[in-house]
Amino acid sequence: MPFAPAKPFPRASAPGCALLEVYDYDDCPDFEEWLEGTRAGLDALRSHTAQGDAERLEKMGEPRRALEYAQFRLRLEPFSEEAHRQVIRLHYLAGDRGAALAAFEECKRVLRGELGAEPLPETLELVRLVRRGTELPGAAPRPRPAVL
């Protein structure tokens, strides 16, 4: 049976969707500390799952579907350069080089503005390949149009 992940938690990263977020626990500091750790663990699990689903869908030659999961992961981990790279890669593999380059600009903005960092060499190499319009290493072969 082919892999068919569920939709990537459409509201799970929206405000009010974290575990027990609608309640205030100021009077229970031990519980609040436990809850924050549990929330972080759940977010990490969702992020890891979304990353894996995106990778599997990419390998199946479905970059557009994979992009949904990668974007969900990026919402959970906005400072993850690896998550940004996955989004850039999938935009490009889906045939949208402009969106891939725009995603790189957003990555640079986040890294510089929020972390005071520059993109890693892996990110710069990916963008170099995207700008040149070349095939990406490890990418599923693109279907070629039939020649009549």
C-alpha cells in the first residue's frame, strides 16, 4: 500500500492549539514547568513527523504534497535552517524557482535578524544550484514530457 500521510495538522501551530493553552497556571509553577516541557516535546514530535513525511513524499516524486509538510515544520521551527532548506528544495522541485529563491531570502532575513547568523555553506550551495536551474542531488527524477 502506498504511503499516504494525514494532512499536516492544519491548526496545530495556530494560537490556542497548544496543549492546555487556554488555561492559566500561574498559581501552579511546578505544573506550568511540566506543561511547557510537554508542549515542547509534542512540538518536536510533530516537527520530526512532518519532516519525515515531507522526505517520503519527495522520494515518491510528490514535491507539492511534501511542501505542505515542510511548511508546517517551518512554522514549528522558524529558526531551523534545515527546515528552511527543505522548503527551498521542495519549492524548486515543485517547479517554482521564484518561490524557492523567495524562501531563501526569508531564511536569510530570519537568520540575520533573529540569530545574527549567516546561511550555512549547505544552504548557499542549494541556492546556487537553484539559481543555475540544475538538478538537485538526491532528487527523485522529474517526469519527462512524452515526445510524439
